[in-house]
Amino acid sequence: MTIEELRIRIDELDRQLVELLSERARAAQMIGHLKAATSLPVYEPNREKIIYANVRAANKGPLPDIELTHIYERIIDVMRALQRNELASQRHAQAAEQEGGALGHAAGESSSETGKKS
């Protein structure tokens, strides 16, 4: 193969990697929603150890295990941040809902108080 043909192949592989990483991110977001619903922490060190062991077991080279593990450490960091952002968005939405309900209730009281004065 020529350099140009190999670069075309690398470009194809990069597109596939992006697709797979996006799919993984969507799964991580769904896990984030479930963790929020069940009050589980975002950081689960035992789960991460399992992921690294799975990656090393699946590695057939040419990347050394340690280098592949470093790549996955970064992927997991990004996925964890995504889950934290999801949880923060959910908490913000819940707080806004509660605040809106409280404001609506307070507004109702003010209206009834105003009605009493008339």
C-alpha cells in the first residue's frame, strides 16, 4: 500500500472511532441518568479497574498495554465529566422546577392576600 492509501484507511478508521466514541458517550449519559435516579456516585473505581482489565485482555497489539490503558484513562475521564455534566443539568432542572413551584405557590398566596384587601 502507498502512504496515501494508508492515510485514507486511517481516515476511515478515525471516522469509525468517532462513531464508536459517540455511542460510548451516549451510553455513559444514560448511565449518568440512572446513577442520578439511584443516587450512585459518578466515580466508581472498581468499575474502572474492570474496564482496564478488559482492555488489556482484548489487546492484541501493536500498542503496549500501558499505552492503551493511558488512552482509556483519558476516555474514562471525558465520560466521567460527561456524566457529571448530565447530573448537574438534572439537578439544575430539578431545582428550577422546585423553585418554580415554590414561586407559583407564593404568587398564589400574594394574589389571595391581595384579593382579601380589596
